[in-house]
Amino acid sequence: MSDSTPTLISDDVIAGYLPGVDILNGVDMTLGDGELVGIIGPNGAGKSTLVKAVFGLVRIREGRVLLRGEDITNLAAHELVARGVGYVPQRANVFQTLTVEENLRMGLYLRPEAWDERLEAVHELFPLLADRRDQRAGFMSGGERQMLAMGRALMMDPEVLLLDEPSAGLSPANQDLVFERVRQICDSGVSIIMVEQNARRCLQICDRAYVLDQGKNAHTGPGSELLHDPKVIDLYLGTLGRAE
């Protein structure tokens, strides 16, 4: 991570889905160049709401989001994609009636001229997508669809990738594969914010993490430190965290 302007900053963000009901109550977050930042916490803490707010899907009422120092607060999703922000939702993240190749083309609708270059880069990360290019996404396994969803988001060569619980609903083997790919994508130079219910695995692979509780920052620090922090273990990792 460089010492230049942070790639992305969430500054005292307050946001929610319904008028007068705030889910986020002043969340601060910083993402550096080539950094993998994890967001963990109990159910209802505001983890998914945070990445949705950053991506313009939940309106921010107070505070701001900065991308390379530029205010991108409440910009529409397509504007953020054009500025280099990708997003992979937890659910409904592929077009099931389209083929793998058609899904990837949908990811590049703003830059169709870059098809050959970006397809090669994505196939290098996910060889499975090259092998399955003519298969309809609806016939893929959950793990394969997650790879396709990430591949589609990467077609625009984003600077920042937002992942909302990428391991949700997957088998342990597919979870491990997804986490390996996330780390690989980050190591290739993409800065990543990853919301995860699997807190232990998230902390094991992320550079830094934020623990949210009731829409506020509860703890923050390097993933390896939070993994062994007694308060974090007792409150958020449970007996499994203590055992290991």
C-alpha cells in the first residue's frame, strides 16, 4: 500500500433504507492501494448496507464517500462503474438465462472495444469460464456462479471491487476457492472491500478489517491481529475462534 491519497474513504457515513431509520450511524473506513479490507460483524450490523451505500444503492444521508479524493457520494451505480468501482452482490449476481460469455459481455457494456483484452485477463484468473463459455449460467453450481459474478465485475478492469458475502451459501471447498481467488485478485492490484459472514476466514486473508456493530465501527486493525483479539473472539468469532 502506498502513502498517496487513499483509494477510497467512507467518512462518517449515515445511511438507511427507510426515511428516519438509520442502519449506518457514522461509519468510517479507508481502503488503500492494492489492499484487501474485510468488513465483519454480527447480523444486522450494517455490513452489506455499507458496500451498497458506497455503490450508490442505498442513499447516504450524511457523510461522504471519496474515490481518490473525489466525492462520489450517492452517484448512480453506472457512474461508479465508469469511474472504476465494481460490485458483486450476494444474490442475483448473474444472468441465469444467459451464457457465461454473454454474462461477461454484459460486464463490459461501457467498453465493448476492450473485449479481447479483458476476456483474456479474466480467463487467466478463472480458466473455468473459458471452458464453460457456452454454458447457461443457471446450470452452474453456486461456486461457479460466484466465479462468473466476480469475472463479470472484473471485465471493466476496476480499481476498486466491492464484494458482498462472496462465500454465502457455498460448500467449504468452494468457499476456500473463492477466498483464494479474492486474494489473487487483490494481489493483481485491485483494491477490495469484502463483507463476510465467515469472519475467521475473512480475517485470515485480509490486510485490515473493520468490525461493525449496530451501524458503527466497533474494532479495526490488521486481520491477523483481530483474529487473536480476545474481545473480537468473544463477541464475534465465538468458541471456534477461541479453539483456534
